[in-house]
Amino acid sequence: MLPPDIDSFAALRDGFQWHIPERFNIAEACAARHASAAPDAIALILDQGSDQNPQKMTWQQLDQCAQKCAALLAGFGVARGDRVAIQLPQGWQAVAIHLAAYRLGAIAVPLATQFGPQAIGYRIAKARPKIFVATSEALARWRQSEIAPPRETIALCVDGAAPDALEFDPAFEAAKPLATIADTGPDDPAMMLFTSGTTGQPNGVLHGHRVLLGHLPGIQLAQELMPQQGDVFWTPSDWAWAGGLLNALLPALYFQVPVVAANAPRFSASWALDVMARHRVTNAFMPPTAIRMIAAHQGKTPDLHLRAVGAAGEQLGAKAHAAATHRLGAPVNEFYGQTECNAIIGSCARLGISNPASMGQQVPGHTVRLRTQDGKIVEHGEGEIIIDARSPVALIGYFEDAAASAEKIVDGWIRTGDLASLSKEGWFTFKSRNDDIITSAGYRIGPAEIEECLRSHDHVIEAAVVGLADAERTQTVAAFVTVTDAGKKIVDLESALKAHVRDRLSAHLYPRHVEIVDRIPVTESGKIMRRLFRDRT
């Protein structure tokens, strides 16, 4: 946490020290202590749409809900180290289940609400959660997966009855609050966030309770030294993503800043502006794609009360940065990180650290360097971004995958796979990726999961998925496939394949471009040569 009287970035950088307590629990830090100190203050603002008054929850009410959810989970056998999968939209239930899992010393496994059958099925099979808390729609999608569910996983439905699932409401009402909080240390696992890999299925990134503390300096800078009197926070990002959970929800709760929970079937600039205006939002986190949509919005801008907008996931670009700053009437501070080690490079206009052509500077408390092609670690020049693995924001490792962990953390440094330049003045500028991860609309997308989904189609033989340059999305997902003779005769097979991926995985994963080709080149070891498809386009 940054001192409240900062007036110089240089002084902050030179004098910063971490204070990580020996015992720390996210549920205590983000709810229980506020319920004790300010029980009647507002914690959550639940948006009901423009024609209805919002429902508000105090810190005491939120903590009571978390205690009852903890009792509910414990009643189903959830104990320390067990996984609790959560696929819920923004709302009090999502917050309370997260807090309940942390209270028990269990591991929260958030899943994006837009995931389809295969995406859900793989993650549930990998995590083997004791319980899966979801909506009836999400549970129905899970049941459509071809991947067999773990025997130990209990399905709990939050919105009524669902086949092969228990109902949340009766169990919640019957539960008696469980006041105890597990005695956890900063390194004890708290959450597992799935992130895409390039050569296999998504990896489960395991983080300790300290990950929240590690995020705070970078998020405070991006949010113009949050908290300030009267702050209200909102993000359109799903709370299942690292962006929604760790760039927004949990830091705001930690700082006792009320959080707006709002959902829309599909993001639109007018809806986002309306939400921010109605709830007098002062601080927001948005992916650059959403910011670009708002900057390009042709409608009237309502009266806003923003004082800071944080942006991460991809570069915003100088043109969009200027337009968004003008439209929103507040500084847009870009920052950088990965699910494995986030918010380690950043900006803060208030302290003079703002450069639309750059991701920002090294956030105090983190050690970020570049690694050249010949393996040298340098403090300026060009190379791969690497982060000192001793940072409190760093992952514990990949869940049950020692080999992947060893590839990610090398000689005490976390390798990002992102290439950048670093000036002598300390500015990081993103260049490109040195692997096959696709950055599209703020999402980091691995090709392997999409390729596997395409290959599951009856008429697809092989598939290669790459990212193609796109002005709005940074990159767009493109698929190149070989098909059966019968498939070649199908009219508009390309559209059918797009729908196949969209329906089975997620709307943000389906390829916008599909091309049928004669062959998919592979290396001698059998790996798809995706670069050949990137090079030809």
C-alpha cells in the first residue's frame, strides 16, 4: 500500500518497502475488518437497470453473507485446500462465495460467465473442485461438455432448480454464520486463475493470499492514488478474469471503496457511460477495446464524475488515449502485467508518469528487467520482459504442473514472452510476443484450445489458429483448417465452424476469419508452424 501523502514518483520508488504480514487472509482484509470498523457504510451497489433504484449492501451485510456462505460450503465438505469453482455474473453472490472460500482456506476458481461447454468442462476436470457454484444456464452448458465431470464435484445453482444440482437459496437461508477465518499465511493458496497456453490447454495459475497485497501499488497508481474520499469503483470486466478480480474488485474492497455490480448482455458504450453516470463512479478499470468503443461513441456523453480510469490487457494507442481522456474527463492510466505476475509496470498522471506511447514505468516494489536473445539481463534496450519471482504478486506455480512452472520461472525470474524496449528514463514500450498468444479485445487467447475445438467438428481434419492485426481489437482470431472431402462440398462451412467454436467455447474465442487450406505445415516434432500463417497474411 502506498503512503497517502505521495507527491513524487521518484521519492516513492526510492523509498518503497513491502510490509507483508506473517498471517494474512483476503476475506479478513476485504470484508471482515470493514464490517467491524464501519458496519453501516456501503460496500456494494447492485445495479438494477436505469429504470430501477439500485440495491445497496453494507459491509456488515456483505460480511454476514460471506459467513453464511462459508457455513454453506463447509456443510458440503469444503475444507482447507479444496477448490471452489465459481461461474457467476457480477453480484453479491459472487463476492460472498469468493470471500467464503478464502475464509475456509479453500481455493477460489473463478470461471468466466461466457464460457461454453468445452471450456467449462476442461477447467472443472482440471481443478476438481469440491463444489461448483453457478447459474442454471452455466450448469446446463457444463452438462453439455464431452468431458466427464469429477465425481467429487457438487453442483450448486444460484437461480432456482437445475438438473443434477442443489439449490443455493434454501441452503443459504438455513446456514448459520460461520465467524471463524482460517489462519492463513501470505503464501497459502487462495485462488486459481486459468490462463491460456500456446502449446496445450489453459494452465491453472495458483496464487497465494499475498497476491492482493502485491497488486495494490500498481492499482493505486493507475487509479490516481485510490482511495480518496467519495470513491466509487466499477469495471465492466467479468470478475472471473484477473482484470476484473485483481485489477478492480478485490483492491477496491480492500480500500473500503464501494463497488458497483452491473451486468449487460453485451458491452456497449452507451450502457457503460450510463452506468458510470448513474452511480457517480469515480474510478474504473476497462480493457482498451471498451475504452476505444467509448472514445468512438457518437452519442451524448452524460455527466460523469470520473477521476481515474485504469487500462490493461493490450496497448490503447496514442489516438484512442487522447480521445478517451477527452470523452471521459479523467486521466487514462495504462499498466501492464500477466495473470502470473500482474500490475508490475504502470502509469499515474497525478505523479507525472504518463506517456501514451508507453506502458509506463516499473511499479515500486517490483523488479522488472529485459532479457536479450543471448540470455543477458539488461536495464535498458530491447528484450523479453522478465520479473523477479520474489515479488508478492508472483504466482506460486501452475496447479499440478511442475514442468510448466519450471518453464515459466527460470533462475528466479518470471519469463513473460512479451518483447519490449526500455529507455534509460525507465519507460517500457511493448513490441510484440515471442510466442503464439493472441491478444484480442483485452483477452489473452491461446490457440491450442480453439484448435482442439475446431478439430472436434466432423469435417475438420487439422487446424491452425493465429492472431491477425486488427485496428480495433489489436488482433483478431483467425483459423486455417483442412477438411474432409464431404466438408469441401458444404456451402459456407466457414460460418458453421465459427458457430461451432462460439457455441462450445466462448464468444470471445471464436475465429472471425476462417480459411480452408490444403495442408497445415508442422515441424519435425509435430508442432504446428503457426508463424507460416501469420507471415502469409
